Amino acid sequence: MGTFRVRARIWNPLDPSRSRDVELLVDTGATYTVVPRGVLEALNIGVLRHVRLRLTDNRVIERPVGEVGIEIEGYRASATPVVFGDPGIYILGSVTMEQLGLAPDPITKKLRPVEALLM
């Protein structure tokens, strides 16, 4: 599909005054959004649980997960799962895109609103 990046604002759902603007790589192959551990710790994001994650080289790792509020292009979610990632790793995962009602458009390399399914 090709990759592209989007600007986002993330915040601590328990203290929205703690926020940060970030640039996220849109990755339809990633389940969860990933933000560096240091950024999440600066926002005082707590660990809710640990998840096992398969990497592109087929290794499986375990990482902590918390929740952040997120806004992208006027679309907002009050809380979405976020993985405590390595330095420099910023990824927008499919769970967050679905929560926001957005999907990547491979032609324009932008996120676009989509209909949700209710069946």
C-alpha cells in the first residue's frame, strides 16, 4: 500500500492537560498504536496490561499497554490502546483507526472517513 504519516494529538485520559503532538506512521498491519515509552511516561500514562506482539521478522515480544486519548484531523477517541514502544517508533494501528472511523486511502495517502458496520 505504501506508507504515509499523519499528525495527531495524544493526551492522558485522566489528565487531558498532559498532551503532546506526534507524527504517526499509518500501518494497517499493526494492531495497536505504538508511541515511545518515554513519551508515554512523560504524559503519565499507566500500564493496564501486557500483550504479546509478533514482529515482521516473526519474533514475538511482550510489551506494556496503556490508553491515550487521540485526535487526528478532527476525529477523536477519548481512549485507545497504546503500546509502550522503543525510542523513535510512532505507529498508528488498526484498532485506533477503527475507533476513529478512519481508513487509509492508498491513492491519496491520507486517512478518510469510512462507514462502520452494525450487523
